[in-house]
Amino acid sequence: LKSQDKVLKKLNSYKIPVIIVWGNSDISKQYYEKNHKHKKYFIQNLIKKYKNITLIENNTKNIKDIQILAHSGYRFPSEKGINDKRSLKDKYIIKENKLWDNSLKKLFSKMSKDKKNTMNVNNNNNNNNNKVTIFLAHEPPFNNKLDLVNDKRSPLYKKHIGDEYFLKYVKKHQPNFMVCGHMHENQGKIVIGKNINKKTVVVDCGSAHDNEFAIIDT
């Protein structure tokens, strides 16, 4: 429970703006709101004492010519029908997936319409009104090398466990970048989309615990 605070304290010490989303290892009020003894450890409460950190749960933030679309949360594999397709007929899962879909629809409706084409190396447009768009989420999109389980000990070995709704909205809206994590073993990048003017570079930063990170030059 206390480990979250140690990480936040370290990030805050760099004295630069830090934008975070929460995932499955974080103590959030969405998962633990019925257990009030954890209340002081909710990440929503912990960040209040750190002036350099902003938690965004389903909203956008503009920094100069960059628009960040940040989506917090996590859906477990059982909610995606990975183990058992019958689970997708469960009324609770249907309801939760609909809420998840709607939250992403709402988020991407805020995406800048004057998105900057950073993929075309021949593009010399220096108009500062154009936005570079970055989709920030906890886990990678579905069905690629970034969401493949490589651990032979796992019951999900060789299965893809990424988020199908992330894939849906990345394909539809093509932000310039998507930044994600969750899959510790799959640090790297992929490209979604074939059109040079409409494609998304997806970057899995890897695990900071293993000294992995990514630097993205927009």
C-alpha cells in the first residue's frame, strides 16, 4: 500500500510536470471504494500533496503544441473473453464494457481536429497551432507483439491480452502516438495504420523496476 507513495514522491522530486494514469497495480477508489480502510492510499488522495504530479482519469491536457488524451483504468482478461467467450454474455461484463467504450468515445471526441502530421519526415509545416496528439493509457492495444504473453508459466501463454477498445479508437482517430505499459516483458514499439498521414506509433515503455524507459521526440 505504501509503495505508491514512494513512487509518487520520487517522481515529484524531479520538479518537472508529471502526468499519470492509474492501472491494475494502483490503489484507486474505483476498485476499493467499498473498503474505506484503504481510503488514504487511494491514488486520487495521495497525489494531492504533490504539486508536480497530475492524475488524469479520462480527459485531455494541452502542453504547448502537444495534446495528451489520458485514460485511466484496466479491464482484466476475463472481462475481454480471452479465457472464455461465454463471459462476454455476462450482464455485468456487458455493462462494464459499455461504460468503458463510452468513456473512450467521450475522450476521443475531444481530440484536436488540427492534429499535426509528425509521421511525414518531409512535412515542413511549422504552424504552432497544430497539435501533436498522444494517447496515454495503462496497457497496449489488442493483438500485436506488445500484448502477447511470453511467460510459459502463465495460463495465458501465447495469448494476446491487450485492450480491444484501445485498438478500436486508435484505428478510428489515429493519434500520433500512444504511450502504454503493463506488459513488462514487451518493451518496444509498433505502428498502427499504413497511410503516412494517418498512423499511430505505439510505445510500450517497459518496466521502470527493470530500469526500462522510453524517450519520445515529438
